[in-house]
Amino acid sequence: MLDSKFLLGKTKNLLFYLFLISIFLFKIPNFYIFIFFKNPFFTSQALARLLIVINFLFNTYLYLMKKNKNFLLFKNKKLINFILIFFIIQSFSIFSAINLGSFLSRYKDIVISLLFFVSASFYKNKFKKIVLVLLLGTFLNIIFQFIIVARTDFFIEVVSGFIYQKHLDYVLANLDRNRIYIDTFDEIMVPFLFSSFILKRTFVNILAKACLILITVFSLLSNFRTRILMVFFL
């Protein structure tokens, strides 16, 4: 019979890896999981949302059953109260919503963001691995932007077939305006690229420096003031 502590440890590890996968999928552009079955319910971000819900439910259950001391949020009552007030205010906004469908779409993102934030609190001691996954996602985003800029025809003819249609529409609309849009805002990674643990690891350090340079280049090429300001002031 397997030891309960062993099973608990394996469960926690599995939940953490599911969390890392969800971070990675949220970090990169939204794409169809099945290229021959293009459905909004089978996209990378839809999968990421499902993983976050699973992670939140199981971790909350483990917390309630085992009183996990690593869980941060319940110790900070002010933060909890602020989150609850924000969530309640957003929920009551439904009564003034003009377009119910649009409201529910945005409300879904608020709920997922809240669950994501709570789930992240379980892993405050695993900051390094989370940043490395974000770094990997940023690197792939740079490749994605390079294809848009250097091989626009290839992007439109081949790569676009894998991208979620709504996301693709925004990308193409901005291309017509000479703007690069992929909705990932890699500029938020700039502070993390100077983290001490990254600088101590040779390969990761080189990758971080390359990403920093390329993030700056594509921010300038993007023709978005927000991105340019973010890269220089974060």
C-alpha cells in the first residue's frame, strides 16, 4: 500500500507542473490545439484556463484538509478583503452591462485571473522555476514576432492557420497599420531578466541577455507607445 505522504507529494508535484504548463500557455499567443478542428473551446488558452481551475480546486481542497502552511493569501486579511471587494464590484457590474455576452467574456477573464493569482500563492517558494518558464515563453514569442516581421508571407500563409482566429484578426489588423501585436507584452519580463539566480547560470544568463536585447528591438518595431514605455521604465 502506497504511503499517503508519498501520494500527497506526487499530487502536489503534478499540480505544480500543471500550473507551469498553464503559465506557459498563457504567455504565448493563443493557438488551436487541433488544427483540423478549429473550435474556441480547444485552444491553448482554453486548456490553460481548465488547468488553472483544476489547480485551484485541488490545492484549495488540500489546504482545507491539510492546512498547508505554504499558502500565503489566508494570512494576509487585508489582501483577501481587497480581492473580495474588487470581485464583488466587478460582479455587480452585470446590472449595468449593455452587452451581456461581452460582459461575461470579460468577467470570465477576471475570474480566471483571480484563480490564477490564488493558485500562484501556493508556489511562492518556487519562484525560480516559474520565471524560467516565463523566460521560455518570452523566447518563443520573440521567434513568433521575428516571423511576423521577417517572413510576413510565411506567417500569413502557414503560421496563421494555427493561430486562434480572434487573435489572428487583431494581429493582421495591426499589421495593416504597421504595428506588431501579439498580446503577450513581454516587456513585463525585463525586471526578471536581472534576477540574481538567472545571472548565476551561464546558459540562462546568455538567453536572458538575448531576450532583453530582442524584447527592446521588437518593442521599438511594434510601434506601440505602451510597449516602448514599458521596456524602458519597468
